[in-house]
Amino acid sequence: MFKGPLAGRYPVVSAMVVFALVPYLALSAALGPITPIIADDLDMSLRTLNVTTGLANAGYAVGTILAVQFAQHLPQRRMLIIYGSLLVIGSVLTASAVNAGIFVVGHIVQGLCTSLLLIAAVPPLITGYPQARLRETVVILNMCIFGAVALGPVFAGIQANSNGWRPLFWVVAGIATAALVLSVLTFEYTPPASKGTSIDFVALGLASVGCVAGFFGASQLLTHSFSEVRAWAPLIGGLLLIVILFIHEYTAKHPLLCVRSLFSTFPVAGIVAAMCAAAASVSATLLTSTVLAERMSPLRLGLLYLPEVGGAVIAAVAFGRVFRTRLLHFYVLGGLTFLSVGIAVMNAAEPPTAPLIAVGSGLVGVGVGSSVVPALFIAGFSLRSNQVQRVFGIVELMRAVAAFMIGPILMYIATTAESNLVSGTRDALWICFGLGVAGAVLGAALYVVGGVRHPPKPSVQGWMSGEQPGWDSPPLFAGLTRSEGGNEKDANC
């Protein structure tokens, strides 16, 4: 059986993961300043482009569930090459688009394939190498997701300053091509995770329809009133379907996702923290960049968010130091605190000023880098490592919904709640601040009512072996009900 010449070499495999994740994640944060340029060049309306972005984000969210299902029945590394090939095709279509239709198709494929690659490539990087490599992996993972997002506004400012957009998209296509080449060079056969299990068509249907409807409705709020049926009906209907998805997975005998196993103190607290941090950070950047867009050049505006990259680097390095210790729990709480303070600094003046945005973005970078991925590990350590792919799918789905769906809703509030955009943005930023605080308070409260007096240190070695969780997570509200024992670990996965 074919085996790539660089198979098993950690530096190359980790580089492949970086190149696979960076393109779309950077674009997702870079589109704002260059949206009018793309619309004008391709003769697209801003409404069509907003819907395209919404559907691409929906594809990202749906892909997290599709990837988990495909991994159960199909050779995972072969699928990785297929996903990478599709990402290259989508990226080339988008960069070379001569009309709106080609751009729409290409960008949606980019969103879908990025999450397929994320779920297929990252868990093996975490569990497929010796324990000594795990520290490097967590730093790389943190930088992949948030370093790329933080760099998005900078890249957008550089590109918008030259009044173009295609060079950025061609660079993205080149990085996607490098990821595909590396996935071939590092190929080694990986069997399906659980070939004999049934396909969860209900979960796939609910996730697909729910995400597409929800993100479509959210994108409509950028150009329509919430009172219009085309906006509120798909948004609310989509969110209800996503809720039904988790109820179905909790009650199903053979679920695709390990919802019931995650229904205990540590995972729920971690997921709440990740969702609040993602929603607050992405929305704060979107709001402040929009309100300042008319006051300064795209390049200067993009550079104001460069400290966020530095903050993300600091957070990633620090995470590599603490993830094996009991400080991991407090690290997430500290991250949400930094995030909330950063948003408050951004919102300290009306309108926001350049120095405050620069300082605030640095604090936000530290905060989001110290909260989302660390919270993911708090959830992941609560199950055995051979279930990390399913855990990652759940957390990324919920993070995507929080990060990409809340932003348009808060933009709608900013443009309609007050008489002018500056005052409306100030109100919306206070909501972002509230989300950050809520994540910290709710997470800490769940620990208290869960009876957690001394947060445990994860047993990384036992977790890496796949034989046991990293720790026993107390049942929800165990401190109130005096129940004993850990969660229902992997019984229904």
C-alpha cells in the first residue's frame, strides 16, 4: 500500500495542518474591507456577497459534522486528500472568478472543505504522536485558528489599500495547494474509525438544514430589517433545528456525536466559555472595524489589529506551559477576563480611537487565545482520546455558530438601535463585553454547583493511551444534588 515519503514526520504533518486551516480562517476575518471591491469587480450586489459569506460560514459549520460521519466509514487519510483537492479547486475558482456564480460556488467550497480538513487532520496530530509532541501541537493549533483570524484584518488592509482583491485569493489558493502536496507526501493508510456503525441521517439533515437556514437568516440582517420574514424565519428556524440536533444526539441509542458523554461539569463549562469567547471576539473586531472604516485608510485600520496577533502568540506559548497542569482551568477564566477588558478598552471612547483599538486588540488576542482552544481541551480531557474527533466536531460546530452568526446580529443592532452607527456600535460592544463576562461567570458557576473545590490536573499519559479520560468530570450540579461519580464517559459513543 502506498505510503508517502514523508509519512509520520511530525514537522511536515504539522505544516500540512497549518496550511490547510489558515486560508479560509484568514479570509473569514479579511473580507470586510475588500467586500465593496469584490462586489464592484464581479458586478455583485452587497446583499449577494453577504449571503455568499453566510453560506460559506454555514458550509464550515456543516463540515464539522460531515467530517465526523465520513471518518466513521471511509479511510481517513484518503478523505484528507479529497478534501484538500476540493479546497484547491474552490480556492482557484474564487480567485479566478469572472462572474458572481463562480465566486459564490468557490467560496462556499472553501468554507466547507476547511472544516472537513480541520476535523480530519487535527485530531490525528493530537493523538497520533508521542506525548512529548503534545505541547508543540497545542501551540500550533492555537496559532492556526486564532493567529490566522487575527492576521485577517491586516491582510485585508494591505489588499484594500491597493484597491484589489485577487492577489490575496491567489495567495490563499497557493497555500491550499501546498497543503494538498504535503497531505500526499505524508500519506499513510488510516482505516475508518467505526465502519460497522449506521449513518446518522437525522443528525446530518438537522445540521445541514439548520446551519444553512440560520446563517442565511443572519446574513439577511445586514441588508434587511428583522421584521421581514426572510430574515427572522430562517434565523430562528435554523437555531431551533440546531437545538433539536443536540436533543436528538443526546437521546439517540447510537449517536454520531458524544453529546450525552459531554453533559457534565467540565465539558459544559468549557463549551460555554468557548462559545462566549468566540462570539465576543469576532463581533468586537467586526464592529470596531466597521465604525472606523470611514475615518481612516484600510491599511492603517488593518494595522491597528496587529497587536491581536502578538496577543495570540503570547497566549499560545503560555498555553503550552499550563495545559498539563490544574492551572488550565484558571487559564480559561483569565482568558475571558482579558477578553472582556480588551473589549471595554475598545469601547472606552465614542467613537473608538486608534490607540484604544490597538491596546484593546492586543488584550483581545491574549483573551481569545487563552480561552477557546484551552476550553476545547477541558472538554476533550473529559472523554477518552479516541473520541477527540467527535468532541472537536461538537465544539467547532458551536464555535462556528457563535463566531459567525452572532456578528451579523450585533451589526444589525449597531445600525438600528440608535440614531447613528457610532452610538449603535457602542451598545453592541457592551453586548460583546457582556458575552465575555457571561462566559467567565457561567463557567465558574458551573464549577461551583458541580462541587469542584480543587480543579484536577489532567492525566495526559492515561488520556493519550486512549484507555481512560484525562480526568473524571463531576455530573452537572453534583454539588447541589450530592451525586457521586463521573460523567457517562463513552457509553453512548
